[in-house]
Amino acid sequence: MTAPVSPDQRREKTTQRRASSAARPTASGSVPAGNAAPAGAARQGTATWPTSPAAGATLKAEAVSLIAQRNWRQAERVARSARNLRPDDIEVDGLLAIATANRPWNRTAKAEITRLNERIANGRDLSRREKAAGLTAMSAALLARNDLRGADTAARQATTLAPEEPGPWWQLASSYAGLGWFDEADQCLTTATAKAGGRATPPVVRWQVGHAINRWAMTKTPALWIGVIGWLFMGLLGLAFAITTPFVAREFRTARLEGDLGLFADETWRAQHWTRVLGGLAVFAIVATWVIALTLVGSG
């Protein structure tokens, strides 16, 4: 005969059975109602799975590829998705700052640059390589916003933290090019190539250096002021002269550059064909208006 079971023993066995059944998933693979998923878990189908440490790596790589293609709009979208999965990855923050900074009139660019700057300043848990990556991205974003001094400072700090990496040196070359310090920029390109084991300069860096040179040649010279003065004293014809002068100045200033710097500037200029087309149309329209106005005045 079996020993009689007391009411307390019966209640204990019932509690154990309920706990055991609650720990097992249902036939469909879902967690029974009342069992909340642990913090940080992501749903997949009807089951819950812990978030993988590598989540978002594919999106991050896609954002890098889109930035290399200068597809800023898509890069921003993908980088935002990557940050949802990797909120602590400073490299993702850097990609988002670069993508937004290169989109004109993007209202979120300032906020993204500020966020990245705060991550770098408060990132005691960041490694030297991670801080260097953040500073390199910061320099690229500031250069896109035409903050040349800020871009130069960030790139210098990046080369100090990770002198063995080619990325900071490429970025410093871009900053020097924007400031018109071409000898220093050429030296940085040489250093970056050596750090990269002889690998060619990436296309996005070639574009960035060339764009910085062209912007300097068209705006950081007396050519722009000469054009403005001509506009003030010559009216419509002076306005046409003001628009044309920076284009002519770019051709003259970049023709004196030798080696990679001149090559990068010309490559970028050819890629910016819409700038030339719009400039030519504006000058043609202004000259035509001036001729028509002169004719009407003469006939009157």
C-alpha cells in the first residue's frame, strides 16, 4: 500500500507541474501567455530569440557601400536601420553623420554631428581605434558642411589615436585640400598609401579631395570678390561676369596642381557636370537679357 499523501504534499506537486509546463513552449513554438520575453530579446515568427551581438552588421556594411557610391539618401536610411540594431556602435553613428552632412538642407545633420561628438567626448569605454573611427567620420561630416578648421582638428586627433590606419590620413589629406594646403595634403596621401600597403586611394576619398580642392579654388580666392564687384558696378553684364569668374578661376588654379591632387580635382569636376551646365545656362540667360534690354532701350 502506498503511504497517504498529505494536503501540503499534494499542493507542492501541483505547483511543480505548473512550473514545468510553463517552462515548455507550446506546440506552435510560442511562449505561453503570462511569460514575458526577456529584456533585449527580438521576436522571430512566433518564438522569442535573444538579440545577436552581430545584429545589423549587414546593414552597416550596406551603408558603407552606399557612402562609397555617394548615395547619401539611401545611406542615411540604411544607417538609421543599422543604428536601431546597433545603438552602441560609434562607427554606425559616424556613417549616419556623414550621410546626413552630405545632403544639402538636411535638418538632422547638425543633430547627428552633435550626437557623434558627444559619443566621442563621453566614450570612456571606447577603444583608441573606435575613437579614431569616430573622429575620422566627424572630420568627413564637418568637411561636407564646409567647417574646414573643425574637420582639420578632428582628422589630426584621429591620426594621433590610430597612426597605423590609412583612413585618418586620407581624411586629413581632404581637410588640407579644403584649406588650400596642397603640399601637406599630398604628403598625407603618400602616407595613407603606405599605411594601406600600396592600395589605391578609394573612389570616395578621391571625390572628397577633389571636391575640397574645387570648392577652395572657386570660393577661397579673390576671384569671387572680383566677380561681386563687377556685378555691383556693371549691372546684368557684371552679374554674368560674377558667375563666370569662379569657373575660370577654378580652371586656372587647378591647372597648377600636379600629381594626384590635380587628377582628383579634374575627376570630380567632370562628375559635377550639372554645376557647369547650370552655370552656363545662367550666364547665357543673363547675357541674353542684357542684349534684349539694350536693344529695347536703343529702339525706344
